[in-house]
Amino acid sequence: MRNINRILNLKWLFFLPLLMITGCSKEEKKQEPTEKSTTNVTSVTGSEKTEPEVETKKKPSDFIPESYKIFSQSSGDLNKDGVEDCILIIKKVDPGNIITDESRGKLDRNRRGLIILFKKNDGYELASKNYRCFSSENEEGGAYYAPELEVYAEKEKLYIHYAHGRYGYWIYTFRYGKSDFELIGYDDSSNTGPRVNSTTSINFLTRKQLDRTNVNEDAESGDEVFKDTWKKLKTTKLMTLSEIKDFDELEVSNF
């Protein structure tokens, strides 16, 4: 009988630590969700919703990524708050992309990009970025010089304007949506000197495109006779600024 009691006592001594360990682990598991729920979670009408972090910094130059520099800077209200926002064209700094042209000498062929910042109190908030969407200012222009790029704000819209001298121009119109700038319009003009040969105007909100073609081949400036053709676009989704890989390759007529 003594042997049996001794065996039972030994079993309790063995199982007691296991019960204590199991109880502690259960208590720890109960506490884990409470600790995680305090990170970037906002309660909305009884439910939990994770809010994305907005990048905010003191100066526009603080947003410039490593190995880039500011190429140009402009301002204008882009989100209808009456405050001047900031538009930065940035340029990659890479000696490997500097070439020597036979007739033009050294040319910096590093690509350019765009950073849009909303003015917020004493700092700036990142609205959109696209580090490589523009070619360099030193690209080949064929028989003429390469198009000149200008990015500016007007009437709460962002305009990306390519001017090609006597050959015309093309303009992309963006407006800020929920989280990025959306392409809402496109306009171009194909010219021969002062004479307009054709124009295109696209409204991506109504999904309508108007093509105008001059049918008076002897026309001078102001004597053009245009034939209008309307087309309905297939796309229903607005393209955003950050997803455009290269404006040189962007074919809006295929939308």
C-alpha cells in the first residue's frame, strides 16, 4: 500500500508543473489580440478599420529620394483648400546615363519623375509620386528639337504639357481623386507651322473623344475647315498618375 501511495505522489509531482505551464500559455494567448489591436486601428461605428499611413514631412526637399535631385519646382492649389501645393519634377543622378554625342557633346540622359505634395499646416503631405515617368530633357527630336515639358496647376487641376514648337502640342489633364491624381482629359494639336492639321480632345469622365481634321489643304492659319468625328471610349476605369510607366509610350487613343 505504501508503494502505491508513493507512486501516486510521484505522478502528481510530475503533472503539476505541466498544468502550471499549460495554464500560463493560455493566459498569454488571450492577451495577444489586445496588444495587436492598438496598432494603426480606428474604431468606426463599432467596427475596426486599418487606416493607411500618410507620409508627411517638413520641407519639399525632404521627399526627394536618394540619388535624385530637384529639376524644377512650381506651386498651385490642387485639392481645393485654397492653399498653394507643391509640384516637383525630379531627375535621377547617375553618371552612367551621361553620354557623349558627336554633335551635341555631353548629354545627361537620366530620366525624370514627378512628386506632388499637399501643403498641410507647417509641413507637406505626399499626394502622388512617379519617379521615372518622363524621359530626359536631352532626348533626340528627329528633324526638330525634343518636346518641351511643363507641369503646372490651374483651377485645381494638374496639367502635363508637351510643347513641340511648329509641330503642335499635347496636354494631359489630371484631377485628384480618392488617393491619387486621375487622368480625366487629353488634348492635342498637330500643326504645320501656324496651320492646324488635326486636333483631338478626350474626356475620360464622359468617355467621349472628338477628332477634328482639317480638310482644306491650302489653308493658312485661320482658314482651316474641320471635319468632326466622335468616338465612344471603351474604358471605364480612370488611369492614375502613379501607374503611368512612361508618358512617351502612353497611347490614349487605345483606351
